[in-house]
Amino acid sequence: MSIERLLWEEDATGLAARVKAGEVAPAELVEAAIGRAERLAPVINPIAERLYERAREKATTIDRAAPFAGVPFAMKDIGATIAGVPLHSGSRIPPHLDERSSTVFARAEAAGLVTIATTTTPEWGLRLVTETARFGITRNPWNPGHTTGGSSGGSAAAVAAGIVPVAHASDGGGSIRVPAACCGLVGLKTSRGRVPLTPFVTDGWHGFVVQHAVTRSVRDCAGLLDVFAGADGTAAYGQERPATSYAQAAAMRPGKLRIGVWRDSPLGLPVDPEVGLAMDTAVALARDAGHEVEEIRLPIGRDFLTDFARVVAGCSAGQLRHLEAEQGRRLGGLIERPTRAISRFGEMLSAGEHTAALMRLDQASIDLIRDTARFDAVFMPILAHPPVPVGGMDSKGLDLFLEEVLDKMHLTVLLRLPAVLAKLLDQSFWFTPWTPIANVTGQPSIALPVHVTAGGLPLGIQATGRPGDEATLIALAAEMEAASGWTRRRAPLEVP
């Protein structure tokens, strides 16, 4: 078997075992990953910065006792720094350069992972498709005419294409789970505070943002969480580790669980029948394993998503102010029109309005956690439709004309009109209305690759757990994975 075929077939845990056994060298895996990345980059475009020479040098000094010794890896181009490597955050604004590496990157390197590249993301992680003026369109390895999702779209594309078996990802409103659902991967949105964001930041979007990874297997997801989790002495808050490791949780049966199932769109918009099939598959797997499953309704609707949008807009306005102060000039002309509109909306909101939205979201979180406390997990869709064609989230026709006029005339104040704000909300969340919920509540939520559509595209669902209880989600996911054979699926793009 060729090294590239091995890289394409195995997960990170399996590759590390082969390195430890002396069956393959880290340098061979790294060269195979670089070669595959360069051949596929013109097709799917997942790379922001190439770190090939750095990776080649790192591969010669790997400690083969490390848990992921010699395994090729990629870091998302937002929210986490690598010393001396430009951080673009998907934007045409001049990149950030830091002399420090983020805690998560330092832990990845200590675990033996070899970073070959940083991966594409939409500007500031604000869209759930990965299409930017800075880097272009990142495409789905299952069908390059369709989206990878976002904002961890480059990471998901690299893993699904067999370039690397695991990649760093982050999630402020679905940005791990949406790409995982689009690309047939496992993607865990961790509990708030589980993995430190430091030292680049200590908090993101008032705690909505977390980071972890997208992976091919549940055991990789669990093993990486053992690597990344835990306080580093600078984060303001954190989560206690469970009594057993997450890798152990992935190897254990979860026992009989009580699972809720919520299918309705919080926006009240149509949901594609394929989503129902994906949910049915997940429910069948859970029932076959002996779990108790109950269809439910949750008290989450348009007001919740409107307040989420207000908070994100305020944070985006603050980010633009920070960058302009840092660079000593106005930057609005360099950012994309959607980013500019979101930031202007944030500037229009008063501090009181921003805080009131946060307080309403906080109360809604408490109510939701109480309402679902009897369940070990709640299944929900991630996507309301199968992965859309590239450009499918762009405004067109009259909508585009109106947005361009509003942008040029700085008429963001029209968003104070309920009908205009509702229209913007639908345009922003019709594809993915469920994912922000767990970001607001701080709960863990894992994307599970349960379904492939009639058109040959992956379509995952999510299981959301109790606050701090990733272990139960991982055990449930591993059980469902074993029953379904998900790990044998691979995107058909250039099979070695």
C-alpha cells in the first residue's frame, strides 16, 4: 500500500500507531500530505498558508512516544496563532503576526502532530460557507460544485479530501458542526471553557466561540480532546476534566440513555426531506442500541436568533474598531460587504441594546437547559438543506441590488425596521438555524455523519449534551459509528 493510500484510509489514531510500530516514518506521511495538498488545492482550495518546509523540519524531530506522533495536521486561519505565521482570518486586511503560538497549537505540536498548512475560513468566521474575496471559494471534496460549509470549511475540506486526517477548527455559531455535516466528518463543539483560546484571546463573542477539531473518527475526536482540554493558567474560566479520559469514553458503551429529538426549524422555515431522512437514521441507530427516544419541541424561535445576531454584530463592530486602532487607519473599504453590513449594524446598536440581548439569551439558555435536563442528549438537525451549491448563500437579483444600495448609502438604520431585520435573519440562518443554540447555552454538541443524500452529498446531524458532558456524547457517538460503519466512507475525489 502506498503512503498516500495509507494517509487517505487511516484515521490519526491508526497512523500514529503505525509510526510507533516503525511501519511508516513521520517524514513519509508529511511528504504524502504535502503532495496530495498541492494536487488537490486547485480543485478544492483549502489552504491559506503553506508551512511545508516547517513541517518537513518538524517531521525529523518527532518523539514517537507522543500520542499523535508524525500525523499531518492543519490549523484554521482564525482565532489561533502560530508564531511567525500570518493570520488572515479570511480577510484582505493585512494579516496579524504574533511572536507567540496559541495554547492549542502548542499542545498539538507537543502531541506529535505536524502542521503542514493553515486552512481557509470566511472573513472573521461570520459566514457558514467558506467563500472569500481574499482566498476564493473552498469546495466540497464530495462534489466540488457544492459548499464545504463554514467557517471551518478549509479544515473540513482538507480532512474529507484525505490531505490530513484531523484539523483544528473553531465554532461560534456552528462553524465546526456545519462543515462536518457538509463533508461527512465528526465535529465536536466543546463545552464553554473546555479548550483555552489563550493567549491570542481569553474569550470570543461573550463565550460563544470554542475550538477543537474536525476528524474522520470519533476516537480521533476524543483523543484530540484529551490533548487540547484543560486550563493553561491564563484563561479566566475552564471545565474540570472527567474521571476517565475522553479516549476511554470513546471505547466504552454509554449504557441506556434518554434522548430527545427536535426537528422543527427555529425560524419556522421549510426543512428539506433529506434532513428528515438523516434524523430518522440517527433515531434508528439510537433505538437499535436500546436507548429511549422521545420526540420533543423546544422553546427556541426567531427572537433567540435575532438576539444572537445582535450580539455577533456588536462583536464584529468592536473587532473592526480594534483593528482600525491597531493599524491607525480606516479599514471598512477592505472588508467584504456582508462583514461591513454586520459591523455597521453592530455600531447602530447601543451598549444597552447589546447587553439586553445578552441577558435575554442568558435567560433563554437557563430555560432550555432546565427543559432538557431529563435527556442525556438531544438530537437536532445541523443543516435545513443538503450542502448548497457554491455561491448558494449569496444574495441575487433584487436582494443583491438592495443590499448594494444600502451599503453604498450607509442605510443600516433600516435594520431597525422589523420586516427588514426579519428578512436579513432569514437570509443569514435559513441554511443552518439550529447550530447557534449550543454556542449560546455553552453546551457540548457533536456532529455525526449519519446520511448521504440521493445526490451523493453528506448530511450530518448533531447531538447536544448536558453542560460539561462531552464524555457521554463521545460514548454515544462511538457506539453509533460502530453500528453504522461511517468510518469506511470517503469522499470520491482522487482516490489513491
